[in-house]
Amino acid sequence: MKFKQFPILLLLIVSFCGYSQDGIPVYSDYFADNLYLIHPSMAGAANYNKIRLTARKQWFDQKEAPNLQTLSVNARVGEQSGLGLILYNDKNGYHSQTGGYVTYAHHIMFSRTEVDLNQLSFGLSAGITQGRLDETSFDLSDFDPVIGGIIQSSTYFNVDAGFSYNFLNFSSHLTVKNIIFRNRNIYSEEFESNNQRKYLASMAYAIGKFDSDWSYEPSFLFQWAERTGEKTVDVNMKAYRKMDFGKLWGGISYRRTLDGAEYLDGTKIENQKLQYFTPVLGIDFNNFMFAYTYSYQSGNVKYQSGGFHQITLGFDFLGGRPAPYECNCPAIN
């Protein structure tokens, strides 16, 4: 089935979890050791401070294909506080978003000894986003009162909040994004809502002893958009191998929407759910990190060629603890 036969349907499907919200789209960036990007409570939660730079490009063979760049920094400040900063640029055809978030997180330790991990964290991010719609190349020969032939833009403020609980090898997170209802005033009112609120819940458990060379981490991420009711689940598995220079790691993520879209296949009406398979390969070399992620969309209705490529570069610098906890906890140690 070719893309040209179903352009509107395909755009709806591939945008299901990407451009249906304000702020940073929730792709698989977090899977490459970048949990702070989606959970503000992880700012300063680790034993070391982190800088992460990501670049994502979809469908290299398509003009104006979606692309996303992010820069995030988070650090421990004092015994119980964490600060973070995120800058991002998101472009999808004629639509684009540019913005930034600042984060404060508070961490409460319940550990009985200094080597045990038992930490509850709360985080709050405040962000400014400028949305743009470039209509300068639209055909104005057929009059449409909605199209002005200009670059329309609107700037708006919103807040994300959440908490994380890290106990030895177990971790869990709950985040609410875009808490405040905002009118963006770019698109026609019938096509947009002031409710962009989304809920994210994730859990992970690392299998393996603290001093073992190999460890494994199954995890999942659940997303729910309040207004539309869209639901998505990521099921993930990662493996880690300790090396003299640092660590090698890799894994795979499977994303599936719980809501489908109908399409016409000949004379039959079929239903398809969005599905992504996303392998990741990474290396930690001393204080540096590099990861490559590739997402492949499966199903009958899709682009015939081209996947979603992402590169993540990272640097870890001095944190609040001189030694790691005695647990297999990749997001903290």
C-alpha cells in the first residue's frame, strides 16, 4: 500500500504520539539514558551531573520531515536539591516549536546507610514554548479565510510536575505534562484544544548484582492524553556490560498505541495501531556517552522507506556522592 493513496490517514497515524502535544514530543529519547527529558523529578537524582544532546531526524528521503534537537543539563545542588535546564527545537513540515524549561527537584533519602538507595524525588518544570506555522509557501489563489500567507506564531507558558521513587534496583516515575490549559491562537479553534495535558507513568527493575559484569533492565512507559484519550505503551529491555573503560549497553523498545485508525484496503475496512520497534546501542567511555537509536514503523500503512534516526551525546561530571550506591540502578549510579 503506497503512501500517496492515503496521505491524510498516514499523517494522522505517524503523528499520533509526536506532534499531538505542546512541548517536547515523547519519542524514545529517554531510552538512551535521558530520563530527565520526560521526568522533571530526575533532575539531580543521579550520583553524577549530566549533559545530554540529542538530534533526531525522520525519513531522510522526505522533504520537510520531522526533526527534533534537545539539549538538557541537570545537576545536584546541595544535599537534597536538583536543578535542570532543557532547550529544544522541534520541526514538522510547516509547523515548528522552540522553547525551554527550567526545573527544580527535591530529593528525600530514606536510606538507613550511605550505601543503600531509597530516594523519593519531586520535580517541577516551568517552560516557555513558541509555536510557529509558516504559511508563506501556501497557494493563495483559492481564497481561504483561515490562511493568511504569513508566519503565524504564539508564545505560551506551561508547567510539568512529577515524582520518582528509586529503591535499590527498582525505579518508578509519574509525570503530568502541560498542566495548565492554554490557548495557542495559531490554528483554527475547531482544530485545536487548550487541553494538552498528558500523563506519563514508567517503571524499571534491573536484574543483576551490584558487582556483576552483566545486568538486564526490563521497563515500560505508559502515556495517556487527557482530552483525546489516546493511550500508548512502550515495553523495553536493555542489557549492560561492564568494561575496563566504562560500559557497553544496548536494548530494544516496542511502542504500540491502544487506539487504532481505520483505513480502506481495497473493499475492506481495516484497523491499524501505530507500532514502533526501536533498538538502541550505547557506550559509556570514562565520563562520555554516545548512543544511536533507530525506530522502525511496522504496519500496512507507512512510508515505504526511511526510518527514524537519533544520536545522543552525553557528558557526566562531578555529582553529589563520592561513591556509587551498592545497587544495580543504571539511572542513579
